[in-house]
Amino acid sequence: MEIIEHALIESLKHVEPAETIDISLARLLKAQAEEKRRYYQSLFRYYQSRFRISPEEFYASRIQGKDHTWEDEETYFDWITSLQMVREMDEEIEKLQEILARVED
């Protein structure tokens, strides 16, 4: 089991001051998850506006059963990954909101 360094706890108190360490940490993690969500959402929107089709349509029209480029494959992977990460960050944000609701009361 790892023990949290005292210096890390002190930094947490300065970066995200709150009534308890749990609240500080939950708020910090929620802010980080929201930032990641914004990044992946913007990446997803970039591909949506660039190709004006869904990722599934892109795959069907440019990759599936076709002689495709590495760039097309990489684009599809990044596009799908960005969507998956948005969903994962949504789940994390929801969990952290539930934790904050419990510990801030």
C-alpha cells in the first residue's frame, strides 16, 4: 500500500482548498476530467465538421473492405477514441459529482 506524501497533501490544500482532503481531491479530479472531456469533445467535433459524416459512415466508405491509407485508419481510430473518451469522462464526472454530493453535505 502506498502512503501519500505529506508534501502532496499540503500542495492539494493549496491548489484546491476545501473543508476536507476528500473534497479537495474530488474537486481536483472533477476539474481534470472536465478538461479532458472538453479536449476530446473538441477533437470529435473537429472530425465531424471535417468529414460531415459519422465515424461509422467514414469507416464504411473509406476503410471497410477497401484498400485504405494509414492516414484513414489513424483518423478513424482517433475519431472513435475521442468519442469513447468523452463517454468515459462523462462517467467519471458523474461519479465525482456523486462523491462530492455525499462528502460536501
